[in-house]
Amino acid sequence: MKKSIKKKWIIAITVLLVLIAASIGVLYTGGIEADTVTADEGPVRKLIKETGTVESGSTIVVASNFSGEIKGVIVSEGDFVNAGDLLVTGDESVAQLDLKSLRAQLSGLEVSLGRAREAVRKNKTLYEQGALSREEYDASTAAERELAAQVSSLRYSIESFAKSSGATGVTAPMDGTITEVYAKEGEYTAVGAGLFEISDLEDLYIGVDLIAEDADKVEAGDSVLVYAGDSGGLPATGSSVRRIHLKAREELSGLGIIQKRVKVEIRMEPSISLRLGSDVDIEIIVDEKENVLRVPVNAVFKLDGNHYVFVAEDGRARMRQVETGLEGDDHIEIISGLTKGELVIQSPGNEIEDGVRLK
């Protein structure tokens, strides 16, 4: 009986010693492991990230001015042409130029162009009076330029036939580079069918379709980071938003959701070399501050309407209230409550409490 009692005491004392040893181990060698980062100074940026496509500010599809056989294709993709250069010839014996149709199209376009020019005139007055934004004025002038280019293309189509003798020919309506060739020698074409695409490669921009809510945050002149193909993962700076289109249009997302999107044009910095039609990742900076005290966004949490961080101090986590400023995509500005060089804990879990020991 005495041996049994003695044995129980030995077991109890052993368990107690093990618990004491474990506590001492945690106290002196243990603690919670935490991911810390240094509060530093740098930029805080709020970004809109999207993928865009390199487009030309002036692209025209050159239409056929005759119905008949294509006898000769004079130019190839990549050729630079001047306005008036002959692009294709056709057999006049089978060509049936629908001048009435072309002239009717031209008449309609000229009416639209007249209205667009009147709108530009009125918008200029409103802009100078401060009653219209620069963005709205630029949109009206861009629409006028686009209509003028279409009118020019049709006029050249009509004039080129009138001047041709013995063979029907189509000439270039503008200076530019042949970027698409649809015409094939020996095939038949019809009036209005597309034969070539001509683009101005001196006026390239990046076109992006932003969700309407994001487009409302963007302003003309906003800086843009461009991740060109040969950038090595680093963005090229110097680009900016040049135009925000006025009209939102519906698009079906990859998930089958109908979205309202607005086209935004980005002026490329001259050193960026991208091919027409290339896809490129961009980041529009809608707000930023330079050289401010900052920490990662995931280091700050909100409690009872106030912002806090956990600071790693003397081997322990100390909860500290901070005043925050601009919240960017990756970092958040710290106005007060921290100093440069202090260590804060990123993504603190529930096990991190004020005063807890850290490894």
C-alpha cells in the first residue's frame, strides 16, 4: 500500500517537473514566430491594373471602288505609302463602279462631318468659357478627325476611278504603312469591299477597356506604368493617359457577366518599342505620394474605428495605434504612431496579442 502511494507521488512530481520545464522552455527559448517587415520611406500608389492593346491613332480600311477582277496588287504588308499612291489595279472591262452608291455614302458622311465640325466649334467656345471639360472637348475633336478621314477615303476612291484610263485603280487615301492586305490578284472584288488597311505607325497608343467604375477614377494626364515585353519585369515610366472615351459600352466578361466598360487611350513614352496589335500590361496611377513613411497594407488592422499595427519590440509584440493616410495597392501611408526602421508584423494571426513573446 505504501509503495503504491509513493509511486503515485513520484508520477505527479515528474509530470509537474515536465510542465515546469516546458514553461521555462517557452519562456526563454520559445515564443510565436511572426513575419516582420521594416517601416520605411517610399512611394504609396493606388493603381488600376489592366491589359491593353497597342493601336494606331489613325487607321483606315481602303475600300474597293470597282466590282470586278483584281489584276494587280502593287503593295505588300509593311510598305510605306503616300496619299495618292496606286495600291491595286482592276480590269475595267468587268469593273462596275457604283458611283451612285459611293456618292450617296459620301454625301451622308459629309453631313455628319459638318455636324461634327459645328459641335467642335460650339465645344471650343464652351471649353474656353470653362463650361466644358478638356476631356469632352478632345472627344469631339477626335470624332471630327475620324469622320474627316472616312470622307477623305471615299473621295479618293471616287477620284481614283474618275482619273483611271484603261484600268481601274485604287489609291492610298493617306500617308501610312500597309498593315493588312486583303486583296489577292485574280480574285473578284465588289464596291466597298476592304482591300487594305493603312495605319499611322507614328501615332501609336495603348488602348485599354476599363470597368466604368474604374474609369471614373482616371483623369487625362495620369501617369501610367507600362510593362513592355523586354522590360525584365520592371515597368517603363513616362507614359500617361491621353484620352478617356465618353461612352461606356456593354461587354461580356470571361465569366459570362455583362459589364460596362470605357475605352481609355494611353500615350506611350517614346522609348517604348511595341508592335501594333501587341498586348501589354499597364498600371494607371490614380493617386500617389512619394517619400512617405509606409508599411505593407497587410500589417495594418482596424479595431473600434482605429488603425493599429503590431510592433516587434524587445522580443515581444506590442499593439500600437497609428494614424494612416493614403492606402495604396501594396503599402499604406503612416502619418503618426511609427518611426522609420521599426519592425511591424505582417498579417498577424489570432495568436498574436499585445505582449506575446516572439521568436
